[in-house]
Amino acid sequence: MGELMAVCVSETTGQKKQNVGKGLLIENYGLKNDAHAGGWHRQVSLLSEESIEKMQNQGLDVSAGDFAENLTTKNIKLYELPIGTRIYIGEDVKLEVTQIGKQCHDRCAIYHQAGDCVMPKEGIFARVLKGGKVSLGDKIQVIIDEDGFNRKR
């Protein structure tokens, strides 16, 4: 089972996000008060703490939110989840994975520092199927049936 390690928002796109510790995910919209929220397929971005640690091991001083992710997780290989996977956070929130990785059109500051960035390869995007409050320490569950399809919860 995974765990929520950070909840991050930014007022404008193209900048690092600040870890605010808790937030409200709104159905078919995204994280309240975040610039990337809206009625599209990339309402919420997720990146694992393990991916951030890869960059720290290259000598970078980075932490949750520095890759513009909304939710930082622990103990889930996000980039291995198939499109359509359901992610449950806490008691109420239900997300659906819509995209794995992204094309980085303009190299970010992290890429220029390290020559690489994990978000385009290991970050994922989701839409909010069921909204609710999220906060640090919430448990995260990913349920996939044996045949690769998600169970309804």
C-alpha cells in the first residue's frame, strides 16, 4: 500500500509547486487552487518520492513539488501503472490514470542542472473520478484485477 507524502499547488503554470500538506480534489476538475486543474485529462499530476530521490542521488537539492507534481507518493511504481488504472486515496478520493509521462517541450531548470529530469518519464497524470480531501499520510491503494482490468470499488 502506498502513502501520500506531499500535496502541492502553484498559482501559475511553469513553476515549482509548494507543498501545502493537504488539499481538496474536485471531481472532474483537479486540485483546488492549482493552476493545472481544469476539465481536461491531466487534472492531477503524481510523482513518487523514489523518483525524486533518484535526482537527489545525482546531487540535486530537490524535494516534493519541485517537479510541478500535485501529489507525491511513496511505495508505488507509478510509471508502471497502465492507463485506466484506478487510484484510491484515503476514504473518498478516486483517480483514473490518463497519461504516463509527458513530452518536455522546453527543458526545465532541473534538466539543465542534471542533464535529465524524472517527471517526463516517471510522472503520471490522472483525472478525478470522485473528489474529497487529501492530506499527508493518507493511504493510497491501487487495485488491478488479475486480467489487468481495474475492479470497481
